Amino acid sequence: MLQLTPLLALLLVSLGAAYVRVGLRAWTIAAVVAMVGAGLLAGSHWLATAIPLLVFALVALPLNLDDFRRKRISAPLLAIYRKITPQLSPTEQIALEAGTVGFEGELFSGKPDWKKLLAQPRPELSVEERAFLDGPVEGLCKRIDEWQITHELADLPPEMWEYLKANKFFGMIIPKQYGGLGFSALAHSAVLQKIASMSATVSSTVAVPNSLGPAELLLHYGTDEQKNHYLPRLADGREIPCFALTGPYAGSDATAIPDYGIVCKGEWQGGNVLGVRLTFDKRYITLAPVATIVGLAFRMHDPDHLLGDVEDLGITLALIPRDTRGLEIGRRHFPLNVPFQNGPVRGKDVFVPLSQLIGGPDMAGQGWRMLVECLSVGRAISLPSTATGGSRMGAAATGAYARLRKQFGLAIGRFEGVEDALARIGGYTYATAALSRATAAAVDRGERPAVPSAIAKYHATEWAREVSRDAMDVHGGKGVILGPGNYLGRAWQGVPIMITVEGANIMTRSLMIFGQGAIRCHPHVLEEMQAAAIEDYGTRLRAFDRVLFRHIGFGISNAARSFVLGLTAAKIGRVPGDACTRRYYRKLNRYSAALALVADTSMLVLGGKLKFKEKISARLGDVLSYLYIASSLLKKYEDDGRPSTDRPLLAWAFHECAWRMQGALDGVLRNFPLRPVAWLLRALVFPFGRREVPPSDRLGRRVAAILTAPNEARSRLVDGAYLTPTANNPVGRMNALLPEVIAAEPVERKFLKAVKSGEVAGFDFAAQIADAEAKGFIDSAERQLLEHVRAASFEFISVDDFDPAELRSATAKSPPNALRSVA
């Protein structure tokens, strides 16, 4: 056994060196010292040390000789790499270069630097932004009558349109120098959250002008003349914008749009000028029916070479005033009873001058780059914020309703099935809020978070669907009977819209998150691709050799880290946090290493075929997503001052993420095409099998308790929703009633006990409570409390009803005589 001591020393030192990521030369020196030292300490024969040293030298020495390594190892690998690596299309290249990499890059590294996460400044609203939320936004929410908007008008009332314009809701992202509000992304998010808690129709109306559209595109690429003309008019609502991208034959594949423009001369405002004659057919265009300026994406052609030698200039963006000859604004679409203004835009031979191209003639053909550079910013805010606002309101409403609604003499929130739903609502809402804040903060730091915005769009909207589903289940009949008193139904109907728009969720998960993240976030893949594309061979080889061996060391390190952290159940390593969260950071270290290992192996083994293995890439994207979400949870917890009352919410959301990460990795390994590779990966990633479990029943009970009673954690969870108990806000009134409902519970128990025992006479509540007071079971104040709570609660358990004529469309004909007689 002593003869094997040097080999064991080599293995242990190599494992340790890989775990802590030392360089190639440092590993070589450490290995030699360890082997010699182990042999001496063990008293081994000199041959027992010399032979392993010789074998080790034959392997390690060539790796440390730069010229030899490049010519004999890196050069053949470079030739193979250039053959098997798929060439990126120009559109893919632009998409990859459009975004920036933030902390998600650390999560892909296998060894996250948590100091970088915690060093990010705590997101804060300015005094002016807070005043806007407390003033105009509060005023807007007080005006929202969702039944009127969705059922009676199918639109915002005219006075609300004027209010939005007068208070510059459409100019939040426009700088003050152009008459806008110049708000931060965090403020933009907070405004949308509060509005969305009352009405998806109103929040969509506000979101679109402040998301991807003419204002943002003009800010980044417009000429000075365009900015000075359009931005002030967009800020104060004189111009209502829309942006036309999607068409019948090109939805998610925006680069395949058939809409085209031909460079030619034409008439414009009394003169003959050089411009573009446009033919297009677009649909699903939000705000199109009321838009006064239409942003348009089209493919620009110059067959007569009026601009130069290039005939197909590529995707280009233009602004078309509504009164332009040939522009047709079609009839409205009707998206699932959430009647935000949405419809088609068409045109044939619509002429606009080159000055109407966004950025002018110099930006012709740059439209795809312009779109993808701006899209990540809008996607990081609009839908995640809308989902967060709806989820916060769902948590407030369902928690309060579950406490005041009684069945079998108990609040329904006491039943374990309802507790389970409440736990999901609380946990998903906490996670969605943390994720939404993280992506907004990234934008405010100057990032263009392409990968995090895709993560936020997908998971925030999916979790909003889960929250809405559970809220509907808890409310039962109250949720499904539409009417002025229903505060859930329209949100439930509208959830699929969030899932569908800004890149359908199926596509976002299976193609975008890992598809972009694998290259953008990986510390070496993009460098390798860039090195392999260098024209000069010598420079190419040196660059490729340098990054290749960093990449090899990276892979070995992640294999070692995955194995060690799996063996130790992620209980080792220096991490930040408190006694509650240190174990969470360590667990994320483990799954970061596992993601890096499995992703690297997948790219190496499958190569370009991985692009078409959407189920595998989707699962790898899930792991990256849950790592990012869990990191956002920890950052939120730190930013909020580590509140102990929030720990059940944090724990539930974190364990859900960890359990889903494990499931996603297991899904990759179970379905990996090369089974021996999958077996090896499983041994490294799950040496003791899958040990993660979903949040426990006990933890879920604690989360449910937070939702069903006033407390600090609940207040933070629902902060940002509109909960003022105004006449138009039943959830606000129910939320305000909650303390009295809780105060009445012990009195109600005394009263019901007396009724059940037969000691109180009477057949209805009024008679029974009067007799209970007369017989001393309750006193006068207790009787008043019970009567008040019962009367106030009746509003929230009641449902709406209608005369049949009220439900008939105003455009419908009278029913046939036979139907009328049956009625």
C-alpha cells in the first residue's frame, strides 16, 4: 500500500488544485512536491516515487512548454474546432453582441464571486420618483374601474387618456431635456407594478410607449432633428406611438419579415425627394388603433443603386405619421377580454422620405441590431413588472380572503389544501419580486441584460400564471363569476397574453436563455470563437492556445468542484451571509459548478447539434435561470436588511429553485444522447443521488400564516400593489378589514360554541347574536364587532348577477322566437 502513496498524493493535490483553480505551472510544482514529500514521509522505496514522477513528467512537461504545446496539441485541435464549430449567422452574431454580461456570468463560471453581487448598490427610488408614485400613480389607480374598462367601454375612458398624457405617463423613459420624466428603470418598474395590480389594460397602455418603440429607439439612434421633434411630443402625449414588427408570416423569427421598402423618389410635403416605398402587413400591434406615429420594421432594397452598390440593405426602421397616404390602421384585435388597444397595420406603396428612417440614411440596414440592443431593456422591465404587480395583488387578496371566508366553522386558510396554494402564492410572489427588481437594477447600472431579461420574462410570467391559478382555486365561485365585484377574473383571462407576447415562452425557454447564455455568459466559449476567426495563423494559434487551455482547466476544475461539493452536500467553502443563508450560497456554488460542467460537456460532445436539442438546452437554461433567481433572492434579503420575518418566504422560494435545478440537471442526464458520458456526469454531479426536496409542508404552513395576517413580511411582500381602500378597490378594503376579522375570531368561536350547544336560541344570525348577548356569552362590544365583520365580509363573499339583457351585446340581434319563449 505504501507504494501507492505518491499516486494518492498526486490525486489529492490535483483534486485540490482543480477545486481552488490554480494555474498549470503551479499545479505541476505542487504535484511534484506532494509526490516526493509523500514518498519520503511514507518511507517508500525510491523507485516507488521515481516511476510515478517520470510518468507525470512525460504528461506535464509538454503542457508547460508553450511552443511544443501550440504546435503538437493546440494546432490540430484548432483545425478540428474550425471544422466542427457552426458558423454564426449575421443575425445570431448581432444578437450575441447586443447584450452585456452581468452577474449571470459569475453563475456560469462554476465559482461565483459573491462579493460582486453584494457590492451592487441597493436599488432606491429618488424623492421625485417616490412622489410620482404617491401622487399621479395613486390618482390614476383611484380612477380605474376595471369593469367599465373591460366590459362597458372596451377601452380607457377619455378622461383617463387625458390624465395619462397630462401627467406624462408615456414619457417616463424620456429625459427631462426633451420634456419627459427621466425616471430610472426601478421607478418605471414600480409604476407598472402598481398600475398592473389594478388593471392589465391600463398597465399595458402605459408600458408600451416606455418599452421597445419609437421613444427608446430615437433616444439611442435618432438624429438630433428627430429627437428634438418627436421626443417632446411623445413625452406629453401629443403623439401616441406603436411599433409594428410582427406579421402573419414572421412572428418570433423577426429576421424573416417579408415587409419591404424600395428606395426611389416620390412626393413628400410638396417636394420630390429620395425615400422608400413601403409595402407591409403587421398584426398584434399594441396601441396601433390609437397611434399617431407608427414605427415600422421592414427589409430595405435599393435595386437602382440610388444609395450605393448594395442592393439588399437589410432590416431598417422607419417612422410613419398616421396621416401618411396609403397607411391603413385596421380594426381592433380583442385579446382575451383584456381590451388594451391592439390591432393590425397595413400599407401598400406607402412613401416616406429617407429622413423618416430612424437614425436617418446612415442607419439603413441596421434595424436588427437596433432592435435586439433595445429589446433586452424593455423585456427586463415591462412584463416582469406587470407580473409582479399582479402577483402582489393576488397574494394580498387571497391571503385576506382565506382568512375571512369560513367553511365548517373555520377560515379556509386553515385547511391544508388551501395552505399549500397560499404557500405557492407567497413563495412565487417573493421570487418574482426579487427577479423583477434584479433586472430593473441591472438596467439602471447601465447593463443591457439580454440573458437576465429573457429569464425574467419567462419565469415571472409563468409564476404569475401559477399565482393566478392558485388564487382562482382558493376563491372558487367568487373568482369565476365575472362582474364589477370580481377582482381576479380579468387577470386570469389575461395571463396567456403575458406568456405569448415579447417572444412566446416556449421559444424563450427552449432557444433564448441557454442559447444566448451558453456563449454570452461562458468565460471562454466566445473568446474561442473569436480566436478561431482571426485571419493571421500565428496570431490565431497563440490566441486559441491561450484560451483553449484556460477552458480545459476550467472544465477540470468544475468536474472537481461538482464532485467535492456533491460529496460534502455543499457544506464547505467560505461564503457570505448569515446563519440562515450561508448554506444557500454554498448550495449555489455546487449547482454553478454542475451547470458549468454539464453545459461544457454538452457543447463539446454535441457541438452544433446542441442548437437543435431544444429540450436539453431548455433544461440547461432552467438551471441558469434558477441560479439567477436564487441569487436575486439572496440579494433582496441582504438589501432589505436580513429581516428574520422574511425567512420563511426566502426559504420556500430558495428550496423551490434548488429542487427545480436538481430536476433540470437530472432531466439533461437522463436524456443525454451518449449514455457513457451521462453516467460519468451523473457520478460527478450526483455522487450520492438526488437529495434536494421541494419545500416542506411545515415551511409552507409558515408562508401561509404570513399571507393570512398583518405582519412586516406580508407588508413587504405586497408593497407596491395598490391597496388603498377606495371605492374602486375591493382588495384594498378587504385588506383593511383583515385586522378586525382576526380580532373577531375568538369572539366568533365563543358564539358558535354556544350556538352548537343549543344554549342560544334563534334560527338566523340576528336572533342568535341577540340571544347570545342577552345570555352573557358575549358582551355588547363583541356583538358589535361580530355584526360589523359579518356585514363587511358579505361584500367579499358575494358575487355579481345580471339581467339577461345586460349581458347581450349591444350589436347583437334579438334572439329567435323559440329561444325567447324558452327564456
